[in-house]
Amino acid sequence: MPAPRNATFHDLDGASVFVTGGGSGIGAALTDGFLAQGAQVAFIGRSDASAFVAKMRAAHGRAPLFVQGDITDTDALRAAIAQATAAHGPITALVNNAANDKRHSTAEVTPEFWDQMQAINLKAYFFAAQAVTPGMAEAGGGAIVNFSSISYMMGNAGYPAYTAANAGITGLTRSLAREFGPDGIRVNALAPGWVLTPKQLEMWATPEDLAAHLDRQCLKTHLAPEDIVEATLFLASGASKMMTGQCMVVDGGVVVTG
């Protein structure tokens, strides 16, 4: 899993970065990418990531800080952010990446399932941002990158609780950008297209659906986790210092904005 190095973002060298779900899928590529820039990275995840941490140590000469926990447990999420702050200093780049796009129909959704999906895909984003903004303000600023998805822009069926949360992420991003801009804190959303992580390939990516989606892309190459990294680095760095409240799409050209 080599980190992309098309660009170097010098201000990320030594930066304190926190990634939710940073041990697998897109999150693992993000952890790798930030480490390659010289950042001090911490991440939270439910599953044991010790093998991934060892791999990162071998690749970069230093390991990310892994805190095992569930982002839907707000106390555990806050504690993980506090641990990362103690280890690396105030977090100046937060990447809200962890999500669950489990397929479901409207008819089968229970109140419990709805609450679970919002807790993973929206609630944790808010409380992670709430936890880091005081330290960012004291540090003179920072960047929050909230991962959304083009799924709600496409009007996709098959996971309405997920698409509702992703639309909410865009609204949350705009409100936080307005509230915290005076503190030098930028808040942007990043909406990937269909990124073929191992989970997607195992659970959802049928040959027919892959072909149909590729037909909708302008660029005729499926997205891999590494394709999302440098856009995230850009939003987290001073290279995007006058961008906030925006939703940037990285999808190979399926949807258009503006």
C-alpha cells in the first residue's frame, strides 16, 4: 500500500493528525499518506490494527498511535482524541472517515437500526469535531475533513439511512465552517465515488454493478483507496487555506457540482 507522493505538503510535516477508522480501507491509505508527509498520526478503530501499525512502522520508521474503540461510544471517542492530543500535541487535522454503508431497504429499517446508522455516519462526526475545535482554536487554527459520499448526490436507493447521513454531513460541514472560521478552523467535506476497498469487493461489487458504474465515470478506471489520499492531504494542509464550507468530489467524473 504505497502512499501517493505526487505532491508534498510541507506544513503537514510534524502536524498532529487524527483519523477515524484509520486502520482499514480508505482510512488505512489516509494514515499511510499522512505518515509519508511526516505527520504524527493517531487513529481509532474497532478492530485490532496491530499488524497494520507494525507495517506502518516498517514503512515510515515510526508508528501511528492506534486507539481501539467504537466511535459510536462518544466517551470512548473523546478519550481517544485526548490520548492523541497528549501524545502528539493539539490535533490540527481531523479526518472523519469511518462510515458504514450497509445495504438496506426502507421497509426493513427499525428505529434501532436508524439510530445505529446515524451514530456511525453522522453523530460521531459532530462529536469528534466538538472535541478537537478548542485545541485547534488555541493552536491558531486547523482543518477538519468530513468524508461524505456521492451516493446521496446520485439519488441512490438501497441504503436510505446512509444517504441521509451523508447529506447531513454536508450540512454539518457548512455550519461548522461558519461557526469556527473566525478561529482559523477550516471545515470541508470530501465526497468519494465508489472506492473499491476490500470490503466493497467482498460484499457489494458485482461484475454487473462495477461495469454500470464505470460506464457513468468520465475516467474509465475504478477508484482505489490511494486515489482519495492526496485530495485529503490538500484539504488538511495550508495549500487549501482559503477553502472552507465546501464539498469536494473525487469520483472519476460521475457527478458534477457548481
